[in-house]
Amino acid sequence: MSSQPNPIDVEALLAQALHPVDPPEHLADDLEERLHRISVLAADQIDSWEAGAFHDPRTWVKPAAALAVGTAAAGAAAVLGVRHRRGRQQNLGAGPFVFARKAIDTIGNEVTRRLGS
């Protein structure tokens, strides 16, 4: 007498395994702080670049990389800070152009605020 094995409920196993997990409260603050430190380190790297080295293109790699990384980190920190402070609320009734204009204004204000401090 052969017994049939119990069928495995794959859907229930996947639902249990892929249950959403909320990130810790401090995660956004920690990430924003790290991005800010990266942008400050990149600015220090650019400041340390000697003006006399401008004539030799071989010396442009480090400052160019620092500029790219610093700009990306500052932009990401600004976006993260704005999203964190607004609580991820979006005006779903507004069109994409209105949302984009407001987002650009808010990010510009955030970058200006960060550069002023």
C-alpha cells in the first residue's frame, strides 16, 4: 500500500517567505548621514587638488571621480531627506508635470540649505 505524499503549498510558503518587513526607523537617518559624509569627503578631495595640476590631464581622474561621487551622494542625500521629512506623501491627484516641478523645487531648496550649512 503506497501512500501519497502531502502536496506542498508553494503559494503559502512564498507568502510567508516574502512577507514585507518595515525598515528600522533610524535607517533613513543613517543613510542620509553616510551620504552627507561622502559628499564632504569628495569636496575635500576636490579642494586638495592643486591648481598647477590643471595642465596635466592625467591628474584629472581623481577630482573628476570625486566630483561625480560627491554630486551623486549630495543629490541622493537631498532626495532621501526630502522623502523622509515628508513621510513619503505624494499628491496623487496632481499630474506628472506638477509633481516633477514641485520635486525639483524641493530638491533645489534642500541642496541650497545643505550648501549654506
